Amino acid sequence: MTLRAPRDPGAPVSLSKNGDRSPVARDDAPYLELAGIRKTFGRFEALKGVSLDAARGELMVFLGPSGCGKTTLLRIVAGLESQDEGRIVQGGRDVSTVPAIGRDYGIVFQSYALFPNLTVADNVAYGLVNRRTSRETIRSRIAELLKLVGLPDAGPKYPGQLSGGQQQRIALARAIATSPGLLLLDEPLSALDALERVRLRGEIRALQQRLGVTTIMVTHDQEEALSMADRVVVMNAGRIEQVGTPREVYEKPATPFVADFVGKINVLPAVAEGSGRFRVGSVSLALDHRQDIAAGTEVKLYLRPEEIGVHVNGHAAAGALAAKVAKVEFLGAFCMVGIALDAAGTPSLVANVPRQQVDAGRLEPGTAVRVSLPAGAMRVLS
Amino acid sequence: MHWHDRLAQGLLFACCAALALFLIGPLLMIFVKSVQDKDGVYVGLVHFREYFATPELQQSIRNTLFVATVVTMVTVPLAFTFAYALTRSCMPGKGTFRVIALTPILAPSLMAAISFIQWFGTQGLLKGLLAGASVYGAIGIILSSIYATFPHALMIVLTSLLLADGRLYEAAEALRTPMLRRFFTITLPGAKYGLVSATMVVFSYTVSDFGIPKVIGGNYNVLAVDIFKQVIGQQNFNKGAVVSLVLLAPVLLAFIVDWFMRRRLQAQFSSRAVPYVPRRSPGFDRAMLVFCSAVSVFMLAVLGMAVYTSFIKLWPYDLSFSLRHYVYGLIDAGVIVDYFNSLKMAFYTALFGTLFIFAMAYLLEKTRGMATLKAAVRLVVTIPMAVPGLVLGLGYIFFFNHPDNPLNGIYGTMAILVLSTVVHYYTSSHMTAVTALKALDDEFESVSASLKVPFYRTFFRVTLPVSLPAVLDIGRYLFVNGMVTISAVVFLYAPDTRPASVAILNMDEAGEIGAAAGMATLIVASSTAVCVLYAIVTRYLLRRTQAWRAAPRP
Ligand SMILES: Nc1ncnc2c1ncn2[C@@H]1O[C@H](COP(=O)(O)OP(=O)(O)OP(=O)(O)O)[C@@H](O)[C@H]1O
Ligand SMILES: [Mg+2]
């Protein structure tokens, strides 16, 4: 069974339906293209020229702090908000000025927006009914969708009788009922408790991959973004900071903002000394991969806490620095260890150390340790 | 632009045109007429100068302000105490007290005046209580107005007291705040907006009402009656326009004060407030019971006297039961037709008014685009609240009786009565509709667009059914007011569309108090029937269409 059914839910299944609008659209052409999108509200510039491509079938996540314009961008893609400038091409068709009702997408809102006076079945069927589909077909489609979202018996209930997570699943079923080419999710999980959130995360991702529907999801939860996305779009103040796979965004942040926003990170102010050497306080570090930075340039070095090696009893690798534990904070599997380097002028660091290692090394404030800062894991940004 | 959006915009434009035609146009005509002479020649401020040079008319202004001030100073504290008793005490019979206190809304204001004449007039049972003073004049107007305005003030204050957050009281108690201090630091500030609003409503109502002073005012002149005399008595429409503007001034002032207060106090209540639950306090509860009983006796005495008068032969000489006022005074005299006119008018007002008002509110709140026009409309729909019925009615004469107006065909028809009544009671109904619509998820329209469902389908399948309680509430409000309204329609009726409230006025003038009381009784009975019907419908019929409201959670 595949649910990637075309417009008419009764008709045979065809996966290439988004292509049939535009015969020229090749498979490697992006399904959705945004070019130079600008939007202002009064004098406030909410989007300052956003360009972006989404490949067919990919799950793209917009990630950014509150107010950075994620929802605005999503609503522009949906045609619920009109951009001041810029072009939107979906499935080879320029939809820049097409109103919402003329575009091809399904949407799920943070509030679910389920119709409270209609049963779950009627909610799911809401977009099917006016498409001259036989009642029998609609009924079987509803059953299929409800089964797909794991609530096969919810049909006759009212939304008010369901839990938040169940309502979210119904909203999802309603959005994919008409087999749209594009699925838009605006913070779909933020109203749920932590456990339900993690469970639905996996379910949505699995469903999306099974349907192969191009999907854009908005969130400000980085863990959600990293765990679900094919590609993450990190946004800040109306601009895109970086587009990349979750690993790229985490391991190779392109800007200080991305480094700061995605995950925890240590920041070390440094001065380049030329030929790949950088001075942090009284310590000089060799980063062979950044020979290109001219001597005297002020830069910042970024290092994830889990990359820092903390050693007791002199087993340290060459080049490890002498330091003292300043603080140990228990976080479960890991402990966050605050470290003060003995070298003058260096800022203190935070390292993630597995609990067993903390116990084995008897790490506590005042313990003398040696730390290694792996050059390969260090990002240099100015 | 998609044709759906065009349709929505077209509808909004049509609604705006209707508002301009039936509200703005007539009001502007008043300004125009006030600076013209009989033949339409511009004369500047001559009428105003003449007006302010006439001592009797100046006296009217003083009288009007005096009466309105006294009524406000009595009614608002009474209503506050009553509302306080209903929300903060554990006295028995709260539901009954509330219903009794709201009964004056069901009757035309004239009825109160007739009742007070029966009680305190020349033949009155309690005439002695006035110690020689005559009820005809300031005393009668004040008493009747207190009766008529009480429920309006009560509803406003009650709402603001009900909104109070119980957690504040719990916090105060935890801090061992004394009862009196709690009252002044939590209760009063919380009810401040309600009190100001009630003050403005009572003041405006008293200033604008014309039925009461007409019946019981005697030689005590007030502005509302002056307009009536100028227009109906002397056929001096331009002078009438001038008095209208003078009358509009204090009401407009009240309205503006209210508007500013509302803006300032908007954010006061958090939506997560926990309702306050009163606790027993025998002394306090008993005092409140005595107070509410006294007010209720007053209410019932006024209503009861009118009903009683209609069922006896002749007050106070022959008190035997009789239907003669109904049979001879109303049916045989042909006046009963007026009652059916009123029923028809109230019905049409409720039907078309609800449709229009709800549709307009929907277009304003739930469609996209045209932000500037919408902002203007939001302001315009608050105007009717500030326009006394007499002023509106006079504006309708000027506007629709104008030979050049292509719509002057509606002059003298039922349509103009219905239109003026809808406009007169527009603001509250609009507020009810907007509140209901704001409670709906903003994304319903977005979801339907994404599912390619036209907005009007979602309106009929979701928005309207979910808002049904509010829609019915608006319908009931318009019906009840359509039954009792007099001030706007008194200038606009034709012999064959004369409403019951005007008939009461005429019968009272002809000395047929029994028949007038009978008509008032019929009105009260009809409005009560509609309210009972409303209660039944909301409880039982809605249980089916709104099953989702009652649906139990897992
Ligand atoms: N209709 C509007 N009128 C005025 N300003 C708006 C409007 N919609 C959004 N904004 C502003 O545009 C900016 C971006 O809003 P947007 O809703 O896109 O943020 P977001 O990234 O989705 O934030 P959040 O995570 O809080 O949902 C915000 O500063 C917001 O105040
Ligand atoms: Mg948002």
C-alpha cells in the first residue's frame, strides 16, 4: 500500500504526479525554489532576502530563535502571507502570486486547528468531500489514513475527546489526506509534553519517508531539528545563516550564530600567528587546516564540550595542557566539567565527561588534570 | 487574486456600503440640517444662537443633566451591591434574584413610568410617601429611570466581578489581609472598568430615553422630550436637529470616556483566572439577602402593578378582575394590530440583524487584506452605542425622506423600522459576535484554503455552528429590544406599521391607562416567551449540534 495517491484518492497510485504539471521538471531539479524572498510588516523587516531550494522528498527544517521569521517564511510558501519581493517555484510552476487555495500543499499548525464541531472522520475528510469522490472511496480513505497515523478507532470521536498528541496525528492525517506535493508543519510538536514529543518526532519522520512527500517543518527546538531533518536551515533575524545536513550544521557551523545556537560550544578568543598557529592567552595552538589566516587577525575558536579530552594521572596525549577542575555538574549519563587552564590569560572551558570517567578520575573541584584540545575539531570563525 | 478573495472583499464592501447608507448618511444629515433653514438654505449657526438664547431650553439642559446624574449616582451603587451579593455571598436564591433584577429589560421604559403613576400618582396607593411632592416631574423620571437602567448596569458590573481572579483572594488571605482592605485593593480595582462602563451606560440611557419623561415628566422639560416636541409638535425639523446635537454631546462624551478606559484596562484580566468561590459568612450573607430582597420587591412592585392594572376594571375604584382592557381597549379598538406590528418588527430585526451583524463581524475578523478599511469599520460600528435613538430616528427622516434619495421608497415601511432598530442596537451585538469569533482558532481559514475548500463552506460548516450560542444570543437581544424600542421608531412609523410601544404612548396620552398597561404586559409576555425559548433551545437543541462541547474527555 502506498499513500502517495494522486488528487483523486480513488485513482491508481502514481508517484510522479508532481511532475505532471510541468513535463520539463527533471528529477534532480529542486521541488521547491525560493528566491530573494523579502517581507516587511510596517517598518519591521521580517525576511531580508531569503533564497532556498528543497529537493523532492526531503524533510527540511527551519530552525531559529523566536521571532526570526520562520513562521512568516512558511506562511509565504503556503500563500497565506504574500511576500513583498521574491519568487516561489513549486514543482516547476511559478506560484509566487498564486493564493493559498490555488497551491498544492497540506499544513499542520501548532494549535492543530481541528474543527471542534466535526468528528475526527469528518475532519480528515474535510478536503476530500468537495472533490466529487464517492462516499465509499472517502470512507476507505479515511480508514486508511487513520490507520496510518495509528488511531484506527478515532473516527467517530470529536477532537475535544482526544489528547494533544492524538489531535496532532489527526491534524497530520487531514493535511496528507489529499496527497499534497508539499507538507508544511509549523512547530507541530511544541504543544506536547516531552515524551509524546519524542515519540511523534519518530512517527512523523517515518510517515514522511514512507510517503516521500517534500516537507518543511518549523521548530525552535534544535534537538528536534537535528534528529528529524534531511537538511536544517538555520535562520536568524530574517536571514538564513546556514543550510546543511544536521551533521554539517553541528560539526561545521558556518557562522558564530550557528555555532552558538546549535548545541553547546566553547568560545576561545584568539589571535592568528600565521602558518596555522593561533595564540589563546599564553598558549599557542596549531591548527594545520587553517593556514590561510594572516598573522595578527583576531579570530574566535569554537570547540564542542564533548571534543575536549580530560585526563588524570599524566596519561595525556602530547600537547595536553595543565588545568584544574573548577566545577562538576551532574547531568545523568554525562557530567559537565568546568575547567580552568593553568596558562595565563586563557578562558575557562566546559567539557562533557562520561559519568564513569568522572568517578574513576575522582574529578571534583580542585582536581589537577590535563586537557587536550583536538585541533581537527576546532572551528575558526572571525 | 482568487475569486474567493474577491467574493469576500465584495461582500465586505457591500456591508460597508450598507453601514454608510444606514448609519453615516443619516447622522451627517443632522449636522447639515442644523445649519439650514426650512427651505434648505444655509443659515450658519442661527438656530444654535436662538436655541441658547431661549431660557426654557437652557432649563432643559440643566434638568436633563440633573436627572441623569442622580439616576447614575443611585443606580450604579445599587447595581454594584446587588452584583456583589450575587458573586461574593452565599445567600440563597441567587438565580431567582438575578432573573428578577433583569426583568426590566423585557418591558418598554414607558411601563415603569405608568407603574409609578399608579403607585404614587394622584390616585396612588403610596402617594403619602412623597409627602406632598408630585410624582409627575423629576421624582417620577428618576424613579422610573432607576428601574429601567438597573439591569443594564447590573449586567456590566456582574461580568466584571465574575472575571475576578480567585487566586488573588487566596494570596491576600495567605497574607492575612483584612476583609475591608481586600475589598479596596482587589475587588474595587478589578471592577473599576465595569463600574466606569456602567456609569456611562446609565448616564447615556437616562439622557437619551424619551418614553419615561414623556409619560411621567409633567412640566419638567428634558432634552429628549424637547426634540420630540420640536419635530412632532411644531414640525420644526431644523430646531430638532440642533437639540439632537446638544443631546448628542453628553452621550458622546460618556462614550469617549468609556472608550479610553476600555483601552487602558484591556490587559487587566489574565485568561487563566480561577473563578472566585465565596465562603459562608452568616452576618454578611443575611445582610445581602435583605438588600436583594428589597430590590426585588421594588422590581416586582413596578412590573406587578402594570400587569395588575391591565387586569382590573379601574384603578383604584373598581379592583375586580376583568379582561376589558384587552378585549375592548386593545382588540375592539384595533390597537392589537400594533402589537403584531411589533412582533413582526422584532422578528425581522432579529433575523436580518443577526445575519448582517454576524456576517460583518466574520468578514472583519476572518478574511485577509484591506486592513485600513477594516480598522475604519471597527471604529464606525462603535458609533451606534453613542447615538440616542431619537437622534438616529431624526437622521433617518432627513436622509430617507429626502426627495432626491433613491431609497426614499422605504420611508414609512416596515423596512425602515427594522433597519433603524438594527443600527440602533448594532454595537453590543457586534461585540458579542466578535468575542465569539475571536475565540475560534485563527487558522481554520488557512486550513481550509490548504484543503482547497472555499471559505464560505467553512463558514457554514464550522464557524457558524461553533458560534451558534453567540448567534442565538444576538438574535434574542435584537428581538427583545425590537419589542421595547420607541425612541428611534417614534419618528419613522406609518399608521399601518405603528409599533406597540408607540401605541402605549398614545393610549397613555388618551388616558387609557388600563389598555396601555395591557399592551406593556403583552410585550413583557412576548419577550419572556422568547427568552424562555432561547434558554430551552440553547440547552436542548444545542446539546445535539454542539455535542463536541459536552463530549467527555478520556
Ligand atoms: N502580521 C504581522 N504583523 C506585524 N509583525 C509581524 C506579523 N507577523 C509576524 N510579525 C513579526 O515578524 C517577526 C517574525 O515572525 P515569525 O512569526 O515569522 O517568527 P518565528 O520565527 O515563527 O517565531 P516563533 O518561534 O516565536 O514562532 C516577528 O518579529 C513578528 O513580530
Ligand atoms: Mg512561529
